[in-house]
Amino acid sequence: MRSSLTTTAGSPEVIAGQELPAATGKVLRVGPLKPSLEQELTTDFHAVRLPDGDARAPFLAEYGDQVTAVVTSGRTGVDADLMAALPRLGAIVHFGVGYDTTDVDRAAELGIGVSNTPDVLTDCVADTAVGLLLDTMRGFTAADRFVRAGRWPAEGNVPLTRKVSGARVGILGLGRIGSAIADRLSAFGCQISYHNRRTVDGSPFRYAASPAELAASVDVLIVAAAGGSGTRHLVDRQVLEALGPNGFLINVARGSVVDEDALVELLQDGRLAGAGLDVFANEPQVPAELIELDNVVLLPHLASGTVETRAAMQDLTIRNLTAYLQTGDLVTPVVVPNPAVRGKDAR
């Protein structure tokens, strides 16, 4: 008789030969999660972690058909191969708003529900975007490094920077987060434009028909579009060149949305004025060329990283998991757009 997938108290990775309560279901943790979330999943749901490396295949062969729900994050996700190894999987619950690392099209084909944690992190991500914009255009952290290095007495004042108030700002993706960014920058007197797959009803902001058209008309382009295959390199070389040598790029979406190689080249050649980046193409690896540039502000994907927001994200993750196990429904399900029009949806 096959053993069952469960854990014993105080030992989250132990698999004991006992059945879980029927109402609990078989929950699998995929990838690293917030420690308090891992503990809650282990204690309250008897969740176990999917092993890495050579231990993964035998684990899935032994226990894969017992798993009904997965909890993961946007940095790890669930691909089609893992779905195939979990034949009873009914829900993929994401800690975070991003889900581009999960094959949502395949999940939809298999009838697997996918959820994320929207809304609860909107304010903090929007705050981060504004902070990056201020820092990038005004050069605050570069000036901080200048002072700390003792260069002020020897070299005098730093070069003049660019004014934020009244700047022309383009937002790529006027969804929850993009709209919150626009609201904040309106208080700075900024002239806001945006691009989406379609116009936003009732929006007071100017609509641009394409990302390149948007970039060509603004001083700073803020990327707040959803990640995934449909938006990969949505900000491509053409868009970056349209932004031009006096333009700034701010990205709080996903690294995959921007052609990082083209971004590095244009920054090195002086064909962009600067960039503020919270996300990168191959996290946690950051191109050395970006690290060497003084007109680039680099953050380690921390936009939602406050105590309050991460607690709210954890609560919504647990609510999604509980709702699925009890009713088969998700509180905040992800709606998969038609593949023919996917690619420019706001995050």
C-alpha cells in the first residue's frame, strides 16, 4: 500500500504514513515562500515542499497523484511538466500578483484554477514606482554614493538632474497598479499618458495606440504591464529608442517585459538618460553592465516588500487555498485572456 503525503508537527519536510483529514486536502509547496506562510501551510494544511534536484522525480512518482492544490509564487510557478506529474491538481495558488512563471494556458486546458493576490499590494508597488522615478530622475542614490565616497569636498557639486513635477509620464498598463501610479503622479502635476490593449473607460489620461507611440511622447516610461509570454519584450528596442536619450525607464512589472540586452546597450551608449529597475530578466542575477552605471537605480524586487503588504498577501493566499479546499472555488481567480489578444493587458 502506498504511503500518504503529509507532515508531522515541527518537521515540515517529513512524510509520514498517515492520511490527511478529508477537508484539508493534499497541499504542495513549490519553491521558496515567506517563512511565516510556509509555517502556516505546514501547521494548518500539512503541506510539504516539492524537493529540488534528484529527489524531485521519485517524490512525484510516489506522491504526485495525491496533490490537489499547489501554493507557489510568481518567481517559481508551475509549468506544464509539473502539472502532468500532478494528475489530481485542481488549484495553483500564487503568493503575489505575478503568475507569468505558471503555464496558465495549460492550466486552463486542464481545468486547473489559478489565483493570485491582487489589490493588496497595489499601494506599495505604486509607491515604489514613484520612489524609483524620483530617485532615477533626481539622482538621489548616486548623490548619496558621491557624498559617502568623500568626493564632494574634492570635486564640488554633482551635475544637475531632471525635474519630476510637471514631467510627461507614460504608463504601460493602466490597471490597478498603473492607475495608482497615475493618481500619485497627478499630485506632482505630471502629464499622464498610457497604453493598454484597449482604452480605459472614463480615464482622464491620454491614450497612445502603441508602446512606441507612448514612449516617443513622454519623458519617462513606467512599465506596469502583466508579465508572461504575451508581454515578453513588449518594451523592445524600438520602444526604447523612441524614448530617446533624454528619456527614463521605470520597471516595476516583470523583467521579461523589457528587452534587457537592448536596455543595457542604449544606457551604455547614452541613448537613454537612465533607468529605475525593481525587476530583471534572470533574477536574482543582474547584468554587471547595469551595476556599473551610475544613472541606473537597482532594487532587488522589493516593490511589495513591506510588513503590512506581505501580511495581507499571506492572508489572501490562505483565503484562496481554504476556499478551494472547502468549496472548489478561488477568492481571486486569474482570468486567462484570449491568446489572440493577450499581451497588453494591464497588471
